[in-house]
Amino acid sequence: MLRHLPNTLTLLRLLAAPPIAWLIAHEQAQMALWLFLAAGLTDSIDGYLAKRFGWISRLGGWLDPLADKTLILCATAALAWHGDLPLWLFALIAMRDIVIVWGAVAFHFNYAPLRAAPTLLGKMTMLAQVLMVLLLLVANAYPAHVPMLAVQAAFVATAIFLVSSGIDYVRRWREKARRLTKEKLT
């Protein structure tokens, strides 16, 4: 039964995304901050448990990135709606995720089954997004503690990571598709 704990924690993170967005939209900044931190903690714990005890599953391999993307998309959509996140940056976050998901599905059905495996750059991009959301939530909950320069720097850093990792994922899939096509022809 314990072997399902990582997936249960991931599911809780997925389910926490809409309430976090609701809290942000309804100016419950402190509660949104604490719930976002708790959701982030489940991400660390589920990954640790899965690796430490070998409780890795195919479902978890797909559910974990889905929960991460849902959490970030819900939080950033609410922050953009609330006026804390520039619309261009929210659009960049959403477009990158659409490209990644669409590319994964297209690769899976046109070339070979795709195992969900984030790259180092993808993980760094997720970290940048999480830190940016945390910074904005702290700025909403405790405005005197966050300088505007830090927020602007987080926007720029996140945008750079988003573009870089989006390009990297597309390049990797294109190379895999070319290699598989070439192998089929020989």
C-alpha cells in the first residue's frame, strides 16, 4: 500500500492547483502562499519516496509532470488575472507547455512510445517558475519584503529558461524522430 504514496501525493498536488488559483484571485495571498508551499513540498517528498524505495511507476512518470504543469498554469493564470504577472509571460508559459505536450503526444503516436523524462534544463525551468510564483505570492502576502527589482529579475530569468528549454525539447524530439526514421529506412 505504501508504494502508492508517491502517486497519492502527486494527486494531492494536482488537486491543490485550482484552490491555489482561487485563493490568488480572491486576494487570499497568505493562504495561497502556504498552500503553494505545501504543494511544492509534496513534489519533493513524492520524488524522494519513489526513488528511495523504488516506488516508481509509469503512472507516476506521467502524473508528476501533469501535476507540475497544472500547478504552475493555475497559479500563473491567477497571478496574471490578478495583475501580478505580465500577460506576455503567462502566454510564454502556456505556449511552452502546449508545445511540449503536443510534441510529446505527436512523437508518441508518430514515432515511438515516449517515456516522460524531463531534461536538466526542463527541471531548471520548472524551478525558475516555482521560485517566480513563490516570489509573487510573498510579494502579495508581505509586500514590504520583496523589492520590485527582484520581481523583474525573476520575470526575465523565467522567460530565458522558458524559451531555452522549449527550444531544447523541440530539438531533442526532432533529433529522435530523425534517428528513428533513419533506422526504419535502413
